[in-house]
Amino acid sequence: MNKTTVTGWLASGVLLLACAQTAIAHHSASMFDFRKTETYEATVKKYQWTNPHGWLFLSVKNAEGAEVEYGVELTSPNLLLRRGWRPTTFQVGDKVTVVTNPMRDGSSSGRVVSVTKADGSVWTER
């Protein structure tokens, strides 16, 4: 191999490693506690169909009866489509039962495991 070819391969390898590191950093899920699940009754406030992750924003009553807003993360719209989800699957005001992997820090958020609508339909994203 000549010097130009070696340099080109080396540059390509460095670029590939740099891109891979960025992708790995973006897809970290260490903030979720996958050993636990939380289930709660909620009302849909907003259904966000966006890249890189969709979101469900929910109104949940806490133990004292006060409304708390939860933002729960979904996977990408592309993967949601493959599982039957659509941008119109949820509407503002829908009553749902949500199962999440909670945040490790205890904040009002999590990663969706499943969402059950009032009509009994169950939506999973994994």
C-alpha cells in the first residue's frame, strides 16, 4: 500500500470512531432504572412525534391529589411506526394507564414500557 492509501484508511477509521462515539453518547439510557416499573393513571397533555425520540406529556395526580406533569420518553418515530403507532395514536385529553421505567433520580419522567388506552388497546414500544 502506498502512503496516500494508508493515510486515507487511517483518516476513515478516525472519522468512523468519532461518529460511533457520538452515536453511543446520544443513546445512553443510564438515567432510567430498568429494574423497576411504575404504573399510573394519566391524562394526555401532549403527544410529541419528533426525532430522535417521541414524547408523551401527561397529567398525573400524586398521592395528595395534586396534578403533576410527567414527560415520558418514547423511541424514535421510525421504530414506533413499525410497532403500529401513528402520529394520531394519542389525543390531548385521552385517559391512559402508563407503565414506565422511572428515572433513577426520582424526577417525574421515565421511559415508556406500555400505554393502555381507555378502550383497552395496549401500545408497547419495545
